[in-house]
Amino acid sequence: MRILAIGPLWRGSNAGGLFRAFSRLGCLIEVMDEFYYISLLTKTKSTKVLERLIRPLQEEEFNIAIRNKIELFSPDVVFVYKGAFVRPETLEFARSKGCRLALFYPDVSMTFHGKNIPACIPLYELIFTTKTFGVKDLEERFGVTNAYFIPHGFDPEIHRKMEVSATDLQRFGCDVSFIGTWSPKKEMWLSVLKQKLPDADLRIWGEQWFKAGTDILKSSIQYTGVVGDLYATAIQCSKVNLGILSEKVAGASSGDLITSRTFHIPGSSGFMLHERNKESVLYFKEGTEAGFFGDAEEMAKQVQYYLEHEQERLALKEAGYQRALKEHSLDERARVVVHQLQKLGAA
């Protein structure tokens, strides 16, 4: 199968990990990475203003490049990961060249990331969503009947057991950590944790934590993200890794029930303490392969328990790691995706 994969390749990206898994399965891959065409990482106010001005031109150039690659590569499938910058006319062009069209959508809301994604949804022949509620949301909002649920997985090239140095432990070592983007819920729950366990060394890594207005968290916020090997290193250097889920946003019927961290943490050989719901407990057994909590109060109690019971924590960590290796790598997810594409008649 020849797959033109559209999505970011930066080290540690979920898209890049899935694309490499396709390649390991024997698919012939070409990748169009929007980061080569579109400015997405600027930080200062002046460069953000310039970025907004030139974004339409960059997006146009990106879509022209996709069409040129389709002409050259003649893919069986155009496989779009998220697709915030892929325009409907580009998909129409791909279809005119005999390509099958598939979307892999990893986020909660289909309407939260610009106009292109909703406009393109009717053109995809198969949509993969990492949210079980995403299947129903797609049907109710867009009339989609070709959606398929598939959970995230861990990337064995990135999320892996590794030796950590004394320098790593000095930089990343802590009692408990959260790695992820700020949201009001996450700030509130972590504030409760800090209030209940003021002596615990809490580290918070991720984007947008400058928005936090809670003074109690200021000493814990690192004001930077960690990705790739640093992400896996930080997980292994933390005694307890929290899986706090994002709340509901506009355009979605639910907040997260699982997320990529659900699999990244055990895949990186970290002990995971995860928010409990009907789905999260299906992937790792509570009290055997991971710890779970239902609210901020229980989270604080569970953090204290597992910090005080090291041998039990280490046993769960190893069991979770083995379960991840057996069932939850991106190679396993790629096999499912390729099988569904084959059923579509892509190759």
C-alpha cells in the first residue's frame, strides 16, 4: 500500500510515530509535514501578528505541495492526521486521481481547530477517531457513518525504558508530575494536590501554564514543555505520573476519557496514576497495572499512598509496562488502520 501521510514528523509526535509504524508494516510512505510550510511555534507577540498575516499564503503553498506530491507519488491512500491546514479542494484533487481518503483525528472536538476540518469531513471515506464519543459526535453533527474508533498508542522509538543519568534525575526527578497542556480543570485539581501534600515535590511540564492564576502552583510549574526523549526521561524520573484528562470543549459531547498519555506513561516504563472512568480502566487494570482516582481529593490520597508504598508502586509500574508492550504500541494501532484501509479497497 502506498500512503501519502499528511501530518507532523517532529520527534515524539503521535502522527510521526504512526507514520513510522506504517513503514515498519511494509507500506510505502511519503510524508507532507505542515511544519515545513506553516509557522506554528512562534512565541513573541510581533511574530504572532506576522504569522497571522502570512498564514493564508503558507497554507496555499502547503496545499499546492500536497497536490504536486500526489502527482509524483500516485498514492493509494491520502491519510490525513488531524488536517487543520488541508483544504477541501486538495482532497477533491486527490479523489480525481483515484486516491482513497482517510482522516485520523486525535482531538476531542472537530470544530475547535479552524474551518478546514469541518469542511473536509464529508470528503473522507473513512475517519478514525481516538474518542469513543467521537463516533456519535461525527454522526450527529456531520451525518458521518464511516467513523471508526481507535485508541492512541505509544511510540516504541520514543516511549521506551532507558537508563537515566544523575543529571537527568537532578533535572527531572520528583515525587509526582503532570505533563500536558494547561486547562482550568487541570489547574484546579493540581492545586488541590498541592494543598493536600505541600511537601511533595510536584513538577508541571507543558504548554500554556502561564495562564495559571493559582499562586500555590507557581513553584511547581516549569513553564516549558518536554517532548521526545526528554518526555520519556521525565516520565521515568517521576515517581508518580498523573493522567488528568481534559474537560469538555465546544463541539464535543464529552471531555477526554483516555488520551495519548494513557499509553505513553506505561510505554515509557513510568508508574501511572490515571483519572478513573468507564474507559480508562479497560486498558490497564486498577491496582495491578496502574493506579486510578475519581476526583482531586482521591488523587491526592492515591499520590500519598503510592509514595509511601514503593514496592507496590514499582510492581504496578513494571506490570503496566509489560501490558503496554503487549497490546498498546502504535505498531498494533497501525495494523488495525491498514486492515481497515484494505477493507476500504485501498490496496
